[in-house]
Amino acid sequence: MVGASVVRKEDPALLTGRGTFVDDIRLPGTVHMVFVRSYLAHARIVSIDTAEAARLPGVLGVWTHADLEGLPATRSVPGMERPCLATGKVHFVGEPVAVVVATDRYLAADAAEAVVVEYEELPVMASIAAATAEGATPILDGLPSNVVLEQQLSATDAEAELAAAPHRLAFALVNQRCAAVPMEPTVCLSDWQSSGLTIWGTSQTPHHMRNEIAQMFGLSQQEVRFVAPDVGGGFGAKASFYPEFLLTAELSRRLRRPVKYVETRSENMTSMVHGRAQQHDVEVGFDDEGRLLALRVRITQDCGGWPDATGIGLPTLTSFMSGGCYRIPTIAPSFRSVVTNTTPVGSYRGAGRPEASYMIERVVDHVAAELGMDPLEVRRANFVQPGEMPYATQFEGIVYDEADFPGCLDKLLEHVDYEALRTEQAALRNDPEAPLLGIGFSTFVEMGGFGPTPLFEQFGYVGGWESANVRLNVDGSAVIKVGTSPHGQGHQTAFAQIVADQLSVPFERITLIHGDTATVQEGIGTMGSRGVPVGGSAVFKAANKVRDKAIRIAAHMLEADESDIELADGRFSVRGAPQQGVDMAEVAVRAFKPHLLPDGFDLGLDETAFHEPSNLSYPSGAHCCVVEIDRGTGKVRIRRYVAVDDCGTVINPLMAKGQIHGGVAQGIAQALIEEVTYGADGQPGAGTLVDYTLPSSKDLPRYETDHVVTPTSFNPLGAKGLGESGATAAPQAVVNAVVDAMGHLGVRTIDMPCTPQKVWRTLNAALASQSESAHQNGS
Amino acid sequence: MSHHKVRITVNGTAGEDEVEARQLLVHYLRETRALTGTHVGCDTSNCGACTVMVDGRTVKSCTVLTVTADGTDVLTVEGLDEEGEMSPVQKGFQACHGLQCGYCTPGMVMSATGLLLEQPDPDDDAIREGIEGNLCRCTGYDMIVDSVRWAAAHGGAGTAATAHAAHAEGS
Ligand code: FES
Ligand code: FES
């Protein structure tokens, strides 16, 4: 079944309104928590008056940090831990200052309005520039400045190599702040009983949350149960720990009732971690043939008001991937992480790798423009070749697995008549009524299948492995339990496909249990494209253990040698004697009959396996975007988008296509539409879906997809993961196309998002300077 | 806050409830009627996750006060089933992988159903136009468009929605 486009098992419930999202869960006696949030970006809290709020109907209580003495802070870099409610100071608009609990959400919201907070305003630093300016006030207490981490990840700063290169080019790039915007905001429901605490929450990492909460409350892990039921999208942002998990738990303990919190969208926009938010200063040295000789990247990461445990690691990942799919003799990345009066920054689809990919893919286009070469030729001159795989980069532990970078590009060009497009482009340039045509490429590599443990520990997780348990019931049906916890990825279906193949059990007779720490013993979670490569590999291994054991039982039943047993169509038979056989259910029943098995046989068919990836996997690919720019309005229309991806083994082509589409959509949106902005006063310019534009069905094109399959040898399935590829590949394909469309006018760069206004201005500035120089030449 | 009596039929079942004047229809459906298929994704009528059909027309139930829905006939995603079978639109979404996390899906399915009631055979542009008010963060929309086209070719809006619309027309 692996490789078949089966439709998803999870769909009927979701399609008929019978899925279970956290806010759908009803416990008798549930009360509702609402936050009082800061409307200022940086201020000292002078006083909080809760008296009037506490008197309102339905209100069970109002709490500030002072009322919750001893409640621990959220884990981060030591010295930068975030308290669950602001203590003394607020760091960004939307930071929780107090909580209200009432019998109904409307009453709780009324009461939150009645809480009066007196602030004394502090200087606001809502940008990297402001936070790093001379004399800037440190936002985090006890630190000397807002630069909280600085690191050089290479032995050299590459100055000598840059100076020695025949050509040298410097430019700056902005990877703007984006919001993940899962359609379901953060929701949690805590029920603290004498037997322990149960939390239902919108999380990608239930076991991680369980561990954190148990530690924070000094409970043993068996006393805390974290359940992530259906989760309405996560995109990395639901991997972070949020104060509401802790607060609903604590208030449930105090009130002896279940406490629910449902974030509104406008709260979500300022409260859920944002992504990207990096600035790059790039210098590249190259020769006449376009070969890259040296690359220096200085990354500045905006961390927001509190450094997030994952967010603080983003520039490391960007640094590791800064060479892209190219052989560059010297790469010198360094970064600094800056705290600003904005929403904290954490992981968002691709987390750190899209930033690298955007940077290096803009570099090759810059080099091409400088030399007057075709951007594809520059790519070809620099690709790491398939014969060089696995390819050890200069960064310890970053070893690209099997891949065929030039092969992906060749496959892409089978779909795109490049020459015809260039001819059309030239023709359209000469027609002032016609749109400008631009062709952009992205040949990328990213990281998937996150682990191994030493790397993943750095992000606060127990390990980088994943766990799975496969159980055969006595009727021959199977149950899988996994530690990955999906939020749209289709694990029910993909993992059932894997088990169906290994155990020859019909797909319909396999179910999956996930996202509940009471039923799944251990797990890490779903992020970093680790579902199939790591989770799926654990499932594969557990299924094989069950299979091996079942074969031993079948051999005993058939009085044959184990090596002669074959399993096909749910039936074990003896090689060469196909009429002699037993079916899966008979074997499963026999597994529980000690008197009919060899002495000391371990009963049952129930096996657990872990998969610790020996390395990350490295999905790669080649994407092409063709855009048309309206000369009058600057509006960019995507005419074609073609994606060739190499994610190794494809478990389910239908779902793979869906993942690529979704990722590409987010990448296109970053290139053209999305940006979280702040005023100088730290007020968010994007606080709702009115002012933060998500792409609708009319903003996005059709996508054409294809695959190159180079299985990775780093896991038994050969799968590399692809959840993040689209978002990693697309932004530069689009921006390269936009720049290409205006390249003949001397345009070399434009910052994302390429809004009509920005494109129109760039275009007209280029036209103006062109006519000016023509004028000067003529006079 | 004043309270009002409302009579609302939801998926064929009549109900009489006392609601607060400010209560939104989406909360009435989810809390009072315990029909949690209809979702909330924004505060601003932008996302469409809460789309239901009121008297045969699709509306965003987060923008409707329950009191103004007094006397209406509401169809939610739970009402699209045809004797335990999914409607053509629901089947189309499964066949064409038109959903991932499934959170936008009930609203998307209702909008698609409403579109097919009005235009039984929409082309791709018409489909994109018809679901423009429903945001999906997972799929990138392509396969949703395929899903709706599949439904158009396999029975359209379906009998439950068609009956609901006809009933609304007749009343
Ligand atoms: S919740 Fe109604 S449109 Fe978003
Ligand atoms: S399927 Fe997740 S938002 Fe549409």
C-alpha cells in the first residue's frame, strides 16, 4: 500500500462535523478563563485594580501574578524565562497581565474589560534597529543590552577569501515576520482532580507539554495527562509552550472545576509565536564562471519580547543551511539574537531553513545578474553532484543524504519550456501594453526528519527519536500507537499504509491512536517534517517486530521452519506448499494460548519500537514560478507554479501533493502578501484577519507537481519528509521571478512581501532612472 | 443584558430557547444546540469557518445574532448526511483530498454546497469565487477546487441541502 493514493481515514469525521477539537469538548461544570492583555508594548505595571471585575455576575475570580506566587516561568535560555503573567513589566502588546474566570465566556470577557491596569510607559523598541540603537533600554531585566545571544559558527569570517575572489558583491535581505495563523487558535481545557491533572490542548507536542507541566507543578508524569485531539493546524507555532496551559491548570486546581480557555483570533495574532523575522547581511565572492568561492552571512534574529525556547535556535538552523545545494569552499555564518517589544518569535513552517534557502537562492540570482549569466547556469556551476552524496558540509553533523540536485532541475525543465518563456519575455518587454513576464527558480535543500537526539535536545525535547507500538488484536485487526501527534498531516492513513504492508492486514482494519499521553507511552511530536521519516520509521520497526513474532507462531502452528514461512494476503504459508497455511487471526489467537505454544513463549502480539534517526534527512527539489506584473498597478499574478520535489519515498502521493500545495501556498503568500508589522510605538499593524491578509482561493494559482525519488539511507522507509519543503522553496521562486521581470530595467532586489505598491514603486523608480540616464547620454 | 425567546429549527429539529441578546448564532449552535461541527476561526467575519445555511442561503454565523435568526431554518454541516451517507460535496472532499486539518472544512463544505445550489456546474473560476470567503491555511485551495468540481459531477449540493433550500423557498 505504500505508494498508493488512498483516501484518508480521518476525513469522514472531519467532514461531517464529528471531529473533536478542544473547544468541542464539554465537561460538566466548566468555567471560562479570559486574559487581560497589555495594550502597551513596553511599560511598568504600577497597579492592577481587580475589585470591580471580581464583583461582576458569574465571576469566580481575578488573578494577577502576585496572586499566583510560586507559579513557575516558561523554560527558555537561562535568565530569560517568561512568567505566565507579566510581573512588574510588560514586553509587548498582547502580553497577559491578569486572568478572569467566569461561568460563561461572555461574562468573563465583560469582567476582563473591567480590570483597570495603571502603566508607566517605557521607551518602546519595536524593531531591531531601535532595540540595538545606542543607549537603548534593555527590555529583559538584568541584561546589559537587547542583544541576548551572539555567535559565529565558522572558524573564519571569510574576509581573506572574499578579498581574493575575482568578484565580490554585498547586499542585505529581509525575511519578514510572518504569522502561522492556524485556522484553529490556541485552546485548552484543564481538569485538575484529586487523581491528577488532565489537559486537552491544541499542541503538536503532547508529551513535551506533559513533561513541562509535570515538572512545573512538581507532579509525577503519571499524574499529568495531556491530550491533543483533532488540532486545526499548527505549522510549528503550536509546538511552543503557552502560559494558558499552566494557568488553566492552576486555576482548575484552585477552583476545583474544569477551566477552559479559547483564544480569539485577535489575541492569536499577538500571542501565538510569529515566525521568520530575520535580517541578513550577505557578502559573496565568485569567479567569472559564476562559481561561488566564499559566502559571509550575518544574521540578525528578532526574538520578540521573550526569547522562545525554539525561536532562539532558528538562526543556528539558518546558518547550517546557508550553503544550500551548492559546493561553496568557505561559508562564514554568524548571528545575533535581539529582543524587541513585539510578539515572541518561534517556529513557523520550516523554522530557520526557509530563511537560509531564500538567502542563498537570492545570492545565485544576484551573481547571475552581475555576470550577465543565466541563473540556471550559475546553479549548474555550483551544484553538489549526486556522486558526492552523502555530502558533509563544513558544519559538524550536517551531512546531506542521497539527493540529485541537478536531476531535480532537469526534471523541472521537462515541464517548463524555458526557451519559449524567455522568447515570450523579450517580446512582452517591447509591448508597453503587455504585462512584464518574470521567470524565477528555486533549487533548494532543507532539513527534515528531525532528530537525532543530541541536536533535538537543544530545543528542549527529551530526545530526537520517535516511538510506536503496534498491536494485533485476536481477530487479526491492528492498532498503532504513535508519539507523533498530527494536525492535518494524515498520520492515520500513512501509518496504516505502512502497517498494512508489513503485516498484510487490510488497511480498513488498522486504526491509529495518537496525541494522548495516557495511551501512548512516549513521544516527541510532529514538527520538522518528522512524521513519516521518524514516526513512520518507528511504526515500520514495531510492525516488523510483530511480524517476526507472528512468523514464529505460524511456524510452530505449521510445524515448519521459520525461514520457510511466507506472509501474503493476510495468510502465513509454507514456502513450496501454499495449501498449508494459517491466517492472521488464527495466529493472533494462538498468541494468547500458552499451552499451544513453545514453553516460555512471550504471549501476545504487541510490540514497541523506537526510531532514532542517525542523521537528519534533506528533502530537496527545484521549483519554477512564472509571474506577470501589471505595469499600471504593480500587481503580481502567478501564471504558473511548477514544483519538483525529492522527498525520498512517497507513502501516499495524494497526501504528498496536499502537503506540497499547502507549503507552496504559504511560501507564495510570504513572497507576495503576508507581513506582521508594528508601528514605532509597538502597536501591531496586523492584529486581525482584516489587516493580516491570508491568501484566499482567488489569490493563489494552480500548482503543478512532480517528484524525483532518491530514497534516503538514513531511515528504513527511505522517506525524507516534505511538510516544510513548499514553504522553504516557494518564496525565492516567486521573488526571483518578480526581480527577473524587471531585470532589464536594472532591478536587482526587492523585499518581501512584493505588494502591488512596492512593485509599482520599484518599477517606476527603475523606469525613471533609466530615462534619466538615457537623457544624460543623449545630451 | 436582555434575554429573548427564539424558535430555531436546526437540521430539521425545532428548538425553543431563551438566549442573551448579544449571543452570536455560532455560539448558539455550538453551545445551546451542542452542534460543534460549526467552527470559529476569527472575530471579524473573514475566515468562513462558521458558515451555515439559514433559510437556504449561506451565512457566516459569527456575524448573526441569534435573536435575528428567530423563526429560521438552519442547516449545519451535521445536517448534510443522507441517511448516514456523506453528501456529494463531503464525498468530493474526501476523494480529492480537499482537507488536511479539517478545521476550515465544515464552513468550506457549506459554502461549496451553497455554491452548487446556485450554480450546479461552476467552472474553476466560479468555484474560486464561490469559496473566496472561506480561508484554508492547509491546502492551498487547489484540491478544494477539485473537490467541488467532483461534487458537481456526482450529485451536486445533495438531497439534504436541496430540500432545505426548497423548503426555505416555499415558506
Ligand atoms: S468565525 Fe465566522 S467568519 Fe471567521
Ligand atoms: S484544512 Fe486546515 S484550514 Fe483548511
